[in-house]
Amino acid sequence: MSYQYLLLLLLSLGVSAVEVQRPRGVPLSKRQFYEEGKPFTCLDGSRTIPFDRVNDDYCDCEDGSDEPGTAACPNGSFHCTNAGFRPAFIPSSRINDGICDCCDTTDEYNSGAACQNTCRELGSKEREIMKEMAEIAKEGFLLKQQLIQEAKSGLEEKKAKLAEVQVSKKDLEDKLEALRTVKETAEQPEKEAKERHLKAWEGKLKFESLSTFTIIISNADIPAPVETPQEETREPVPENDSEQYPEEDIPEEEEDDDEEDEDEDPDDGDYKVSPVRISIRFMKDDHEFLFNLDLHFVCRNLEKEISFDFGPGAEFAYLYGQCYELSTSEYIYRLCPFNRVSQKPKYGGSETNLGSWGKWTGPEDNVYSLMKYEHGTGCWQGPNRSTTVKLTCGKETVVLSTSEPSRCEYLMEFTTPAVCQEPQSLYPDAHDHTEL
Amino acid sequence: MASVLLLWLAVCLSGTWAVDKGNFKTCDQSAFCKRQRALKPGESPYRALLETMELTNTRLTLQLINDNNKVRLLLELYRLQGNITRVKINELKPLKPRYEVPDVLIREPPTEPLSLLSQDENGVVLSLGAESQRVIVSARPFRLDIMEGRDVLMSLNSRGLLAFEHLRMRSFEPLRSKEEEEKVEDGMWEESFKSHADSKPSGPSAVSLDFSLPGVEHVYGIPEHADTLRLKTTDNGDPYRLYNLDVFQYELYNPMALYGAVPVMLAHNAQRTTGIFWLNAAETWVDISSNTAGKTVFGKMLDYVQGSSETPQTDVRWISESGIIDVFIMLGPTPKDIFSQYASLTGTQSFPPLSALAYHQCRWNYNDQKDVQEVDAGFDEHDIPYDFIWLDIEHTDGKRYFTWDPHKFASPKEMLQGLVEKKRKMVAIVDPHIKVDSNYKIHNEIRSKGFYIKNKDGGDYEGWCWPGSAGYPDFTRADMRAWWASMFAYDQYEGSMENLYTWNDMNEPSVFNGPEVTMHKDAMHGAWEHRDVHNLYGFYVQMATAEGLIQRSGGVERPFVLTRAFFAGSQRYGAVWTGDNAAEWDHLKISIPMCLSLGLVGISFCGADVGGFFKSPSTELLVRWYQTGAYQPFFRAHAHLDTPRREPWLFGPENTALIREAVRQRYTLLPYWYQQFYQAHQTGEPIMRPLWVEYPQDPATFAIDDEFLIGRDLLVHPVTEEGARGVTAYLPGKDELWFDVHTFQKHNGAQNLYIPVTMSSIPVFQRGGSIIPRKLRVRRSSTCMEHDPYTLYVALNPQRTAEGELYIDDGHTFNYEKKEFILRKLSFTKNILSSVNMAPDAQFSTRSWIERIIILGASKPSKVTLKTAGGQESQVEFEFDASMSVLTLRKPGMNAGVDWSVTLQ
């Protein structure tokens, strides 16, 4: 309908002198399919209609392509040029519905809605935001490179440590084997006498061994995080025991106290305690398996940290062992990446586990944008609490917000440089801006 | 011991989701019910004193005497206009007045003259107007028989179960009285249930009466129960109970009371439909028995062959705790006569704003303004239309209704304005329990005005509900209701705007720490006990709220108020829903009979929580529920606080698409829904109706409750079975044709049709002979579609005719009452489709036009000509699909409000 052209043309004159003639709602890229005066073939090829049925407010094509500028087709889309801002497609159903969708007002040409052209405003606002974001991204990306470097060297260090421990473990195991032979030979005569005391011993030994195991961890020169990751301490505990987190700290503390009572225990401050010495002591007690377990533990702990998926360049490794807090009017939320999320009432009350580290759950093309923490404290008649952490690029590492969209399913927004992309990639469609 | 523990655990675990039946009374635990039910059929002690008979032009009065205790009753009998007989029985001289239900009848029903046909010492015969109907009053024992010709339509007290506990003084002496019948039984002067005592200061006051329905095997109605459409006999269990209760996790297929009560029963056989309206607001139990109930199909056949069958008969008995007997006997004879008779007494369905018929998105709770904004944006992002977003109790400042949480909803007007800009609306909850808090304006005003219900000792009644300790305003008081209504004024209800509407929940009333989770029966409403008015409370709450919404707009705008509790007449004030259901397949299925039962007793605007309130639905169940809900009158998704989110786009793109399609189908049909509501508002006919209402002579339809009709012309058999590969729908009417609305496939009536289904299937059929208007341009809200053009679906019957209507008005004001609307009659006959003005005195103009006409079951014309009012003629292009016999007329283009005709040649 030619008057629509005219209208479009008239409207466009004010905006731009280089408006290209095409039916209302057609993007420039599809202009060639709509040739004035020539029969129009639906873009799906299903049928051909006279050109005057294009935009005649009746849907002839199943794919909606004959009505790019009216609301006649249920599945059509309308293209707004939005000069000064970003072009967009909107569903045909939003044409002339009285609501301004296109910032250039072109979607409301016959509804009486008083739309203002806001494209320039939006454009400049967007550019400003883009600029800001680009700056953040730029700095963030630099930080990310540093993080990757640090992670790299950290990882190497840990790998070396692991190798070292593995060697010494092997070494010890060999020595142990040798000693056992010696011991068994030596102790054979004493065995009967010893068995008389064994039961009494065992109770005590278990205690001792546990405490020793703690010391080994702290003395083994593992770069211990501020908070011991939960998995480590949980190791001896049955896996299904998921709600017990806060209580798990308690046995350890008790053991620490016990240690001081033990005369023959190594000094807490002695970082040079040789695992060998301990192993020998254990040998005397006939509990070499405990010693082995300890070293296994050291290894596994290191192996675990090394095996964590800290991102393609291990850029998230720096978060390991850290915790970040956000205080709201009611609660203090605490995110310990790769470990757990918790919530504590500000004014008294116990902490609630909102989930332990589960996995990365971002979409396929951006897996590292979401973290999932699962199996937190159970809800009455509901699921166990869980938290999704949404990561966005920022110069700083901060928890921005928390919410609970569904009961017991939390959402946390978290900024970190580790997700910052290289700045150029922020303008994938920069050229589209200048369609006119 | 271990096994006991196990058993206990098993009980606890299995009981997790079921109702705790122990919280609610059985008949045996309700003293009056037990007492009354202990009376067995037999010779009635009541005798009519014919010498006391007085017959005026409008009524007959007559005294009855109980020969056991000599207490006299007064019987009043009225013939009402429209084939209704009213029977009232009260004590002749009660110690103090007994409660008579006010405000439910829309007016004092107009009477017709009664005339005496004959009289002797055994009784009198009165004529009930022209239709050879008579009522026979037998004196000893007293009974009433309503006859037409030689058929007894209904008998009262034929089984001798009339019982009227007269008011009496309490005697504390051990009574060795001459009147042994009056011995004091347990539960007469006080009773207790669990830890709750009921002081019963008036003593026993129950009333009861039996009705016999010869020839009737199917009775319906008396909602609200989570049960089949066809009521069951109650001989082997409890009677159906009517007592508005907040039942936590209600159980299906039993006669337990639920949130609302409408004491109306319909009785139907292939010849006639009758109805009983028992106007009593106290706790009521209804017993149903039938002489054919126990018989197998074979047994019935044997009876038939041997000719030995007695006439089938259903016997019904109503028992109420207090008040009087005031019963309206509606004599039909057709189902539609019953609807109009009942409507003449209690009014019709309110005519809601058009947008209220669209899709509603609810959840306990949308957490804050940001949440609301994001959900709103989510609908646009996924291109799913919706009209209303709802806020449950958490939106308030500490469960103080009429307020907003200052942090989460700091700027409600801003939020509402955001919705205005999308042409969408909001509903916020306002419950009747009021937080006892001296810093709360609403509480202070109610207290200072003395508007609270009082406890038996005269203090303000306090109960426990969402806010903690709460008072309950006395909505039975007109001055209280007027004040409540004034609280909805824009300057009183801070943060409210024109697009904010109201939801009344918990209005049974729910009292967490009360007996059966409701109010103590000895609480006082002025001179009346709560016992007398209980089932009316929710009715009054919604009445006052709807009045508030009308007043705030200066009487211009139609209100929209949803209520959980209801009574007879509640249809006048808005919508009801079936309360706190669960995300289970059986709950989806029961939504059909529950809403059908409500429709039969006038309450058409009914829906169930889509998805199920408690628990989390499987994706399949959620999709099926959307598909079902899209074809039920009130279409709202709702979910419990403890359930995971379930906005339509959270289940993967395929399911989002399925839900989008279901919601879009609803929106395309809005013109038809709106027209149905207009009709219901005029006539009182149900919108969602059982098949037997339209096919009253086809017994195959009498028990169907897995499919239903919308109006006359759409038949819906939703898929309500998990993993269904197909459904079998009964298509009624041996002369009917039914067209699948999706494929246009034609089917004959009077057959069981197997329909294979996939996840996208919603089996819906349009009746041949009907014309249905749709708007196919689905937009983001119904208001956005206001001016859009119509597509007319003309489905031809075997005679190649069809007719329908098109109703258009502004969609939201009362101006239709001032004749500002368009009502067109559309008819297709002799190859001419025409639009004729059915309301020449009405005036309205629309921008909408006719964009397409689809004629189903047509043959190919050579030429199609459109004629408009001015006599102008033009050719209309068309397409013909020979395989399905579908003729599509392309863009005839005439305005929807004018005269036109289209001729096929």
C-alpha cells in the first residue's frame, strides 16, 4: 500500500535523508524480497501473492512474511530501525497495541499512543554504559591475566609439592615395610603380653592418631586456606551427612585441646616435624595404617585442589579458600567459592548452610558464568537449600546481591575479574549501529 | 514395640500430604447431626392443624403440632413467580427469634396466587398456578406432595424426618418429666471437640427435613466438595457436609466440608429437572439415599425384564444446626428453567471486567517489586500473554492488610504504573483477619467502632492467623461492611491504583487455633451466634470488598474480587477458586466436577490453582494443567511458598511453547468467554456446564465429569491422565455434528470418540450449528487486543445452518447497564451469513472489524458477495479446502458493530 510508503518516507525525512524505501517493518537485509509492484513470494516459499497484499493487514503467508508491518500474522516480526540506538525485531503482536516498544516509535503508527523518540537518549546512555563496561572489562581482563599467571605458578608449585609428597610417601612406605619386618621379628615374643593391653590402647590410639593427622595436615607445608575446605575435613565422615557442617568443626577443636595434654605429642609450632618420626612412633604403636592414611590424605588434598575446575586458565583458583560476605537488613551471607554458601541472621541465631560446592552450571557457551552450590540444610516440606551464583565481570571480587526466588533456592550475584572478556568482543554488532 | 514404632512412622509418613481428618468433625462428632441422624424414617410425630389454616392471596399458613411434646410450628407456603414453591417452617412461638438468613435473596421473591382446590379432614389440595400443579397437604402425619398431573414431583416429610428442636430453657434438675422425649442428651447444652468447648447457650436448635424425589437417580450440586459431579449416596458413610472450613491438604472423593457452601441441590432425570434450595447458613449435613444405588446394571436389567422394578427414587435429608426451615422448591422442568428460577432468587453471576477472564499469574509470593518486574518482563521475553500478576500475604507490612512491606514494596504505585504501561493489572490479597496491633490503623478503627466479632463473654474475639493474634470484623453488619468498603478508596488504601484488584482468602473464617480451624460457634455477631451465620461470613467479606472496589471508582468500574469461602449468592460478587489443591493428577481431574458443581448453583466464575498449590508438579502435569485451565472460567496459576518456581518458561523451550500455546488459545477465545459471561450475567446459566444440561434426555451424559461444555457450543475433554496416548470423549446429540477446533475434522454426535493425543493436544470441539467469534491476534494482554478484528468460526449443522452472538462493550465499566454495548445475532441460513442487531436500543461503537470468516462443513461457492448496510455490494475472496470442507473468506473487512450479510453462491 503506497500510502504507507509515503507515510514512512515522510516520517523518515525528519530522521534521515538516506532512508531506503521498503515496506514497513522490513529490515534492510530483506529489502530485496519486497519489490514494489512485483508479486511477493512468502519467505518460506509457500505461496506467491500480489504485492498489494503485503502489509494489507491480512495474513496470507504462514510464516507471517507478508505482514512485516502489521499485527495480522500471529508469528510475524517487525523491524524497528531505531536510528541512533540499536535496531531490533519485535513480535508483530506489539505493533499498534498502544505500548511503545521501538524507541523510534515506528511500532505505534496507528494506535494513538503518544510515543516519544528516545533512541538518541538510549543510544548515548548505552554508549556510556558500554564505555564504562569496557573500562571495567579492560581492567578486569588485565587482572584476569595476572590471576592466570598466579594460578599457573601456584599450580606448578602444588604439583611439585604433590610429587614431593608422593615420593616421600613412597619412601616412607618402603621404610615402613622394612621396619615392620624388623618389628615383627623383634616383637614376636612380646605379642602375647601386648595383646593383653591392646584394648586399652586402642581407645587412646584412635584419639592420638586423629590428632596427629590434623597436625600433619597443618605441618605438611600445604598452602592451607584460611578456612579448611569442607571436603577435607569431611573426608572421614560418611558422605551422606550433609547437614552437619557447623558441628564438624567442633571435634577438631576438641582434639587441639587434647593434644596439649599429650606429653609425647609433637609441638604444634614445630613445622619441621618429620613425617618419618611420626611414622616411627606409630610403628611402635603397631598402627602403621593410620600413618598411611595420613599421607594419602595429604596427597588427595593436593590432588583435589589441582583437579578443581578453576576455569580454562585457572583464573578462578584465587577464589579457592577465600570467603566473601554480604550484609543485608536481616542476614549476613557468606560465599566461600568452591566450598560453601551460608547465611547467618544478623541478630543472633545459628548459621544455615545454603549449599556446598557442586559444579559450574552456565550455558554451554559460557559454562563459567554460573556456580551451583547444593545439598544445603533441608527445608520443611521442601528441598535441601541450594544456591546459584551468577558471575559477572568486575574489577573487584564482591558479592553484589542475594535473593531467594523460590523458597530455599538462593541466587547470588558475584563480580570477579576472572570472568572478564577481552574488551573488543563487547562490540560484536558495532557496525549494525550505522545501518542508516 | 518396634513394630508399633514402625506403624506410627508409616502413618506419619504416609499422612504427610493427606488431610488430618482428625481435625474435622464427623457427623458422629457433631452433636446435632448425630442426634438427628439417629432418627430413622417412620411415622412423623407432626400433624397439621387444618383448622388453623389461613389462605391469603399470597400465602398459606398452617400450624403443625408435634404430638410428642405439643410444641407448635408455623408452616408458611408460598407460590413464587417462575414455578417455585417456598416452604417455611418456624416455631409458632419461639422463646426468642430464630435466625433467618438475610441478604442472600436479591429481593423478597414475588408471589403468585394460591388457590384451594379441595379440603377435607385429611388434608387440603392447593393449585400451584396454571400448569396442573398441585400441592397436597396431608394432615396426619403431616406431609407435602407436589404433583403435576398424576406424577408426584417431590414429597416433603414423606419419610417422617421433619424434626424441629424448639428453643427451651435449660433445666438443671434431674428431669423426671412427663415429656420423656425431652430428656437431656449429651451435646445439647454444651459439647466439645478436641480441646475446644462450645457453650451452646441456646441449647438444641437443629432443624431437619426429608425430601423424596420419585423417578430420580441423579442428584447434583451442594458444593463445595472434592467429589464427583453426580452426588453419591451417603448410607454407608457420613452425609455431605456444608460448613465453610479451611481444610489443609484436602482429600478427594469424600463428603467432607470445604471452603464454601451452597445449599442447593439439583435432581434430574430424562423428563425433568428440579431443585431444592435450603436457605440456612448454619452447619448443614445432607444425606442422600437411593433405592437403586445398590443395584448392579444386571440387577436393574432384571428388574426391567421382569417388570418388577419399583420406581427409582432418591431420598434426601437436610439437617442444620440452627435457624429455620426455609426451602425453595424449584420445579423446572428444564435445567435452564432451574437456573433461571435460582437466579430469580439469588441473582446471577457478576459481569467481570474482560481482563479478569484472561490469564492470571500468581504465586505465594512474588517477593518484591524487582521480582514482579522480572516476572512481568519474563512473559514478554517468552511472548506469553498475561493480564494479572498477584501478590499473596507476604506483600504486606507484617500481614497487616491494606499496607505494603516497606522494604520489598517500597513504591507500590511505581510498580502498578509499570503494569499500567503494559496494560496489565495486579491483585493484592486482603484477608478478613486483622492483626491486633495498636499501631495499625485498620485495627484501631475497627476496635474503636466496636466492629469486631465478640467472644461469648463479650470481649473482642481473638484468634490466631497469619499475623499472629487477630480480630475478625463482623461482616454481617451493614455498617461494618460500609466502613470496610470505604477502606478501598484510593486515599485510604495507600499505594493502590485503578489497576489494583482484590483477593479475599481465609474468609471461612480461618482461625488457626479455633475448633476445626475456624471460629468458635458461640462467638457473637450482635444478638446472633456465629453458629447461625457461619456459612455467610465469606459471602459478606466478598460483598463488602466488591462494594469497595465499585465505590472507589465512583460506581464506574466493575470490580474483580476472588474469594475462597462462599455461600448461595456469592456469584454476585466475583470469582471463586477451589482453594488449596495439590500438584497431583487427581487434583487436576477433580477441578472439573468441582467447577461444574459450582456452575450448577450459579457460581460460574470458578477455577482451580493451575499447577496445584501444594507440592511441585511434574512438567507433564503442569503443561496438562495449563491446557485444562485455559478452558475453565477462572484461569490462574498459583503455587505454595515452599515450592520451586514454576513460571511458564522454566521447563525448557518445548514446554514453554506448549504452555504459550495453551494460554494463546485462551486469548483467542476471549470474545466467546466474554459473551458467555454476559449471558450468565443475564440468565444465571452456568458457563462451564455438564453435558446433561444441554442434553437432558440423554442418560449417557448424566454422570460425565471428565469433559464439559463452555456455553452450548464448545465441548472440552482435557487430557488429565499421566502419560496419556489418547482420550475417549463422548460427543453428545444424535443429530449433532462436532468439529475439532484444531483440525476442523467433522465427527457425528452420540458417539464415544477415541482421540489420539500428544503433549500439544487439547481436545476441543465446536458444535455444528454454532458461530464462535475469536480474536486471533494474541497480544501481551487482553486490553491490548481491544480493537483487534474478529475471525468468525461458522460450524454448519446437518441442516447447513448455524447461529451465534457477538457481544462487545468497553470491557470494564458498568456502562453496559446504560445500554452501551453491541449485541449482534449472527446466523447462517440458506447460504447467507448475516449479522443483525439484537439490541436496537443499545449504542456502542467499536473499531473492531471482521477480518476472516471460516465456514466449517461448507461446500465450494462460485462467488461470495458482501452486502453492508448502505446496500453496497462487494466481492469477497475466499479459499476452499476440499479435504476438510473448510471455506475461508478473506478479509471481508466490515465493522463488527454494523448490519451486514455475506451470500455464498
